[in-house]
Amino acid sequence: MKKLFVLCLALSLLIITSCDDKKDCGCVSPPVNEKSYIQGFAELDEIQVRVISGITVDKTKNTITNNVNIKEPEVYDVKNGVSIHVDIGYGGQGRGFIGWYGSNTDYYYELVEKIGDTSYNTKYGDGTRHANADTLRYINVTCDKAIDSSHPAGSSLNDIFSIYFEDICAYVKNGYKPVTGPNYYSIVNDYGSHTLFGDKLLSVNLADKPHGGLSLNLMLETTPEHTDEYTFTVSVTNKQGKTVENTTEPIRIKGINP
């Protein structure tokens, strides 16, 4: 169960929930053959962050593999995948949610019209999608300890992290088909349709990727110089200049030296 849960969280926010009363629980039970692929949006209100192990990327094949264990390791190893999962959620029980029902329906339909997501008309065999209402502008990662001599404590680590997220607009503009090509990835052994974009965090222009998925994966690509406990802080800024941040729990990472 945890393996499936982490896959859904880490790589493409597949929110498939159900309840008897939508208004009470704030969830979305998507109708069949709804015209839009995107079932809801969330504004940048707060973020949740956690470190996971076992997500690995093959850049020669443009694939992402989930090798997440049921139990997180006592010592993380970069070669086995060390990722910070960032969830741009609803900020609480439905707070900030913009969907096809409720009080923000006009804004929801305005956004899907703007994106061009009006002709999906397909059963949700691969789950619904939720996207950012905002365009993200900047993401920054820091750590409480030095990673190496070039990355002292508190400095930006954007040059040693890569980012992966679902490029929903690209999927919609491609006729609701997965996009292939440089910087686009498929998930090994996954079901459904995904268009995952990946690049160096320092290189990606987030303004060119509006309304992306609500889950971001930030993958550490450099092994720390020393084995130690590390705590990472992630800040996310949108186009309007609003910044929110959160800090991971400390984790122990295997270094080049003990």
C-alpha cells in the first residue's frame, strides 16, 4: 500500500477520492465523460515536503522507475534515489480548491478554457488531474549542512537538484496524448497517461510550464562529502511573488566519506 501511495504522490498527483457528500469532505468524485482532463486547481497556499528513496531516473531511456521500499531506509543513498517530494496541496480541508463544483466554479471554467482543456470527453480510467492555478516562477532548495565545499550550509542547491513534474498543459495541447522528446519521461510499469517533464532545477524556466501538476519531485544528484544527517528547506514562489516554504525531517545520507 505504501509503495503505491508514494508513487502516486511522488510522480503525478493522482487524486482519486470518493465520499457520500462532496461538500463535507472536499473531495472530487469525477463524472464519467467530463469534458475536461483537469478536475480542479489549487492556489499556492502552503506546501508539504518529505524525502523519499527509490525513485530513479534513466536519462538515456527517458524513463522513471519506482523502486520505493515499504520501509524508508535508515541511511539514504543518492545512487538509489534521494528525492524531496513537494506537494502543493489544497492548504487544508478544501481551502483554496478551485473545481467544477463549489464556490469557485466560474474561475475553474475560466482556467480550463484558457488552457484549452475542453474536449477530453474520456472516462477516467487513468485517474483525474489537479493543477496549479498559479504559474510558478522560482523554486529554491537549501540545506542546514554543507553538501560539499562548493555548497556550504544555507547556500542554494539548485545546481545539484533536478525537478520532475507533470506537464499537464503539454499533455492537453498534444491532443490528450503523452508527450515524447527531450526532457519528457514515462513511468515504468505505470498505468494511465502521464506527461512528466524533467530538467536541472537551475535550468528549468517554470514560467514556460504553467499550471503544472501539484506534485513536484526534486532529485538530489550529488553525493554529500560526508555521511551525516541533513535537513532540506524548499521555497516556492509564484508569478505574483508569493513565496511559501517548508522544511523536511532530518534524514541520514551516505556520503563519499564516513
